[in-house]
Amino acid sequence: MAEAADFQGTSPSPARRWLRRTGALLAGAPLLAGLLQLPAASPAQAAEIDETVAVSVDHLTPSVATDDDTLTVTGTVTNKSKQAVTDAQVDLRIGQELVTRSGIDTAAKATGYQPGTDGLPLGGKYVEKFDKLTPGVSQPFTISVPVDELDLDGNGIYQLAVSLTGETAAQGWPQVLGVQRTFLPYQPDDADTETRTTVLWPLISTAHMTAQTGSNEAQTPVFRTNDLIHEISPGGRLERMVALGEDLDVTWVVDPDLLASVDAMTDSYEILTEDGSDTVPGTKADQEIAKRWLADLQDAVAGHEVVALPFADPDLASLAHNGTAVTGSLGHLKEATDVAEDTVASILHVEPTTDFAWPVEGAVDPSIVKVATSAGAHNVIARSDSLQETAGLTYTPSAARPIGGGTTAVVADARLSTAFQGDMARASSSTLAVQRFLAQNLALNLQTDDQRTILVAPQRMPTASQAGALAAAVTALENSGWTQFQDLTTTAAAKPDPGATTKVPGKSAYPSKLRKQELRRSAFEQIATTQHKLDKFKVILSDESRVVTPFGRAMNRAMSTSWRGRATEAAAYRDNVESYLDSLADSVSLIEKSETKLSGRSATIPVTVQNNLVQGVDNLVLRLTSTSPRRLKIDGAAYDEQPVTVNGGHSQTVKFTTSAEANGQAEVIAQLYTKDGQKYGPPVRFDVKVTEFTATVMLVIGGGFLLLVLAGFRMYTQRKRAARQAEEAGPENGSGTGPEAAEEAVTGPGNPEGPDERPEQESGADAGAGDPEQPSDPTPDTPAESADPSGTGERVDR
């Protein structure tokens, strides 16, 4: 902001008040002359002296003084040296009136005692004395003085210094050994013009929920850690935010993901173990804490404006600079915006506004504005150290600025918005921050008689102590007499100052510190890959919402502003989301098959699809392909397809009719496809060995051939024996001799077929040889015939 903006403009004659106060100081010239006779310290000595005693102002009440008040200052003094301090005295000093905002900044940065600037000590009874300050020991002090004893000259900001004067062994005369400065806003009467002020009260946290859900029908949510319960427990950061904000006139800015996460904790939930290999259940006590926090929040926001950020608070600058070139990234922002209103309304029972986008630290450039408004927001919360004034205004203009395209930049005041970013855990730090905040606010009000609207947008995730300091400052403003509070929507709709800048700074002006914290393009590419896998997976599900919703919200969380400065954790979160999706997709798969033997001209080959998901799957097609269709055909062709539907936790076996064209080995490939023709999962390959005859038929034929050989051999031996017997009998037996007699002996009379050939009593072996089983016979399989001849357990149906 231009330095000229710090001038007081038309405020009531600060120069006249300053002259009057200077005259009062000059009236004390004799005392001043006496002080000037004290030995002067060199710069090096002054620095050493200033570090001798640390002065801490822990409490100052009231924060804004009026004539009827009694100012009370409490704190401690600590001897930091190695030698004792004697005749020590704590004094209050009213310094010069500060008339510009930059003057307040300068005074806040000053160190060491500054004669003249720090003013004269009040003295008298408004002191606290210590005979001795032991090295390393702290001593408390309290000084109270009526405000009308301070000789303040009307509305304004006065520098208040608390000093310790004492002696040391090295320097045996009274001197200032330590000082602490703060500010005292003085407003005896209500201001003629009140500044309309909006204070944002952010309820935002990091990403806590994973895409994972419990392996049950209820889809129990799974959390990365149990850190959220610590934030909402009594004394936790978010618990303090709700308790402090309940009594403040503020606009609540909430991340719907935080509400959804706490709402999920009100019922059964699980937490990943440290190594991520298992989960443990959340406790009933933690569920009660979550219920109580939500109930308290519902009470706190009742009657106040609630602004809902897009779900999980996406990093708009990262999207603008690194994500827009990645397909689908802006679609995630649109989804995050669409679910925000319903999420907040269903949990808090209030209708939120979703018309505001809030880039990190209010830093904007044209690309950020474009992305911020792409999902439907018409207002962008910026900050004055980004959208800086260039017109040389002598005052701070109102917050609303039209920046083109129907978009309004609502510019937060940088000094007020960053006042509580430091360590506010110590009471002294908090008190000084509150007084500086009030001083800047009053200085802003005194710049002009024209009424203006001012926005205070603090850090996204203040600590409990930072929230406490901000709450103290807002409470003091409510009683200040120069401030009127209003909600953010009213501030955005206020008439803009015609002299305020409306030009959004170029991309090169974006702070390098913030750019280094952004999500890289690789992060958005990984999110796009996960989305592609999800799109492919969801088409087979009977209830895709059970998967699409948790993964959609997880991808919103992967783009969250809360990952800034935590690149390693952000990458681990994205990896977890993608790997879990892969594991779910792999739960629907083909069961591996071993080598299969196909005997005969035709048979059926079974292929099994397994579904380990809780829900059923459909819209799948199983294709079986023969890589050697001249040897083996699937349903008369190179491949065949059949639809697949499998209930959750079950498997289904699909049978394909095959026909053998020739003996040998053929490779077969089983592959699942989605209904749109995309491959689903890896293929299963197995070999099929084809033989034309079955083993049983070959056995029967071989046995029959063996019987024929044995029968021939038997006939031959019988003939030889009969011929020999005929020769031995001779003619005396009346028997014929020669071949005829031998033939008759072998065949027997009247039986030309032989002695053992009886057609009416066929042996089982001969019957089998004469009538072999054909592979195409529709004879029902016996258990032995149905079994895989290879002994692997694979069934081949005929």
C-alpha cells in the first residue's frame, strides 16, 4: 500500500494536538535539562544496557482507553545480566501520538530505550520498586493509573512504554536498563464515522480421511491418524475456535471436509495403524467428543453467516499454475464446489453461501482469478499486499473492488490480517499483537470521515493461542466505539471506492515463497491417472456410489491447500488412494488355470471369475480366444464371448464349447472386458493339449487286438497237437489220417468255427473291441471320466 495512504486526511487536527503536547513537554524544561546532564552512553554501551533487563507486558486493560477507565499494566522484569540490579523501578511512559499506520509499524520495530520518543515517566505513585533484581530471576509488577492522569489529547493512538530504571555495579547511576513498547488507543467518545468491519473466522483442518472403507456393508470410514480428535477435544485448536467464536460477530468460513470428517467420527470408524497395514477402531469416548463438538458448532453458527469453501479447500493457485493443463483437474474443483453446500447444510442445518473463493494468503494473479471463478464463485478474497494500491490514495479504500468479468475482489487489509501469525503462546506476545491490531484499526478509521468497509482475513489454520489473541482483539473492537461489524456478503456488495485499484497483478508478481509450496504438475497427473482407473472400475459395479463417492472426495483432498509445505506427505496420500483403488479393482479377476487336456473332437472349457468385493459386479464380458484356431476353435470360431455377473463375495464359472481340428497344443487366452470394450484386469493364459481318441477307446482297441493274436496262437497250437495225436493213433482206430483228420480234430465235427467260438456269449473284451466309445456319445460322465486326466483338478466338461 502506498505510504501516502497512511496520512490522516480529514481527521481532527492531529498537528494541533501534537503542538499542545510538545508545549507540555517543554514546560518541563528544567527537569529535562537536569536529565540531559546525565552521562551519555555510547551506542555500544546503550545496546549492552538495553539488554540488561527484559521487560514483559503480559496484560493491559482496558485495551482501548476512555476517560473513566483505570489503565492497569501487569508483567514481569527479568535480570538477564550476571550482576545484580539495585534500586530498580518500573515506570510507565506516554510517548508521542502516532498519526499514521506506517508510524505504528516503525514504532513496533524499534528496540532499545529512545529518549524523547519514549516520553517521560509518570513517576509519583504510579511506579513499582525493587530493592534488588537477582540475575536470572523474574519479578512480577502491576501498575494502575487513572486514564485522566495520562494527559492524553483526544482520540488517537499513543505509544506506551514500560521501562525499568536501576543501577549496576559497573554503572552506579540510575539509567534505563530495559524497555517494552506497546500502543494505547484512546477513544473517549464514539467516533463520528464507524468503519464497517468483517472478520473471517476460519474452521479448516488438514485432510484426515482416506479413500479406504471397512470391509463391510456399512462402509466404515478409515482415518489416516487420530489427530482430528485432539483438535476437537477440550483445549484443542478447533474446540477453542468454536468456543471463542460463539460470542463474536464474525463470518464463519468452513471447509465441508472438516465437517464431514467429524460427522463420520460420531459413529463407528477406524484408524490406520502407523505402518498402514491394519486398522484399529475409534473409541466410544471419541465418538462422544465428535458429537459434542458438532453440537457446539451448530449452536455457535446459528444466526451468523457461514461461507462454505469447496470441499477439502482445493489449492486454487496450484491448480492455476500447474493443474489446468492436466485433463480433469478443473472438473474436480467443480465437484468440490457442488458438494459443499449440501454437506454444510446437512450437518450444520444452515444455508451457507458458496459464492467466495479464497486463494492462499489472498495472493492473486489473472490465472488464479480465472480458476477461482471457474466453478461459479463471483467473489475472490484477496489481500492488500497482493492487490496493492497504485493511485496514491491518502487512505485505505474499501474492500470491494470490481476486477472485470462480473467478479469482485474483496481485499483484506494485510496489516490487520497478519497481526496474529506469530507465536501467541506467551501472554506478552498476545498482548502486544492485540494492541498493535487495535492501533492500526483506529488509525485506519481516523484517516477520513468517509465510511469504509474493511475485511480481516486471518491465516487459514490459526493455533489455539492465535485464535485467542484474535478473539480478544475482536472483542475489544466490538466495544471500541469506532467499528461496526457486518457479514462478508454485505462487504462484497458494498459500493466500491472509485479511486481504488482494480488491476490484478501479473503472474510474475506472485510471491516466490508461495510458489515453492505449490502442488506440482506431477501431483495433478497422478490424480488424473487415479480418476481414469476409477472411471474404468465403476462401470462394472452394481452400486457405483459406494466407490465413486469416497474416491471422489479423496481426490478432492489430494488437491487441498493443507498440503502446502508437506510434499512428502501429499505424495504418500495420493499413492495410498491409487494403490487402494488398484486393490479393489484386482478383487474382480480371473482365476489362474493350469494346462488342460482335451480328448476327442469336442468338449467344454470352464473359466472362473472371482469377485471379492462386498457388492456385485456386472457389465462384464469374458472372452476366450484360441491362438491356434486351425487346431482348436471356440464355438466354431477363433474366440467366443459371454456376459458375466457375479454377486459380492462369490465366483462364477463360465463354460465355453470348443472343437478340435487337429491333435497338438494350442494356447488359449481368457480376458475380461467392460461393456464399452475396454480390457479389465490381466489376461489368463493356459495351454490345451488336443488328442483325437480317448484313452479308454485306445485301451479297448488294443485289448481286442491282443485277444485276436492270442486266439490265433491258440488255434495254431491246437492244430499242431491234433495232428500229432492223429499220427500216433494210426489206422487201427479207424480214424482218418492226413490233413483232413487233423482239421477235424481241431475244429471238431459239426463246428467249423472252432471249439471256443460261441457268438451268443461274447466276452466283455471282445464286445468293447467291436464297439469303441466315441467322444461325441452323449453318455453321462462318470466321476473318473469327468476328472482332468492330468490330475491338476481342472474340470473339462464334455
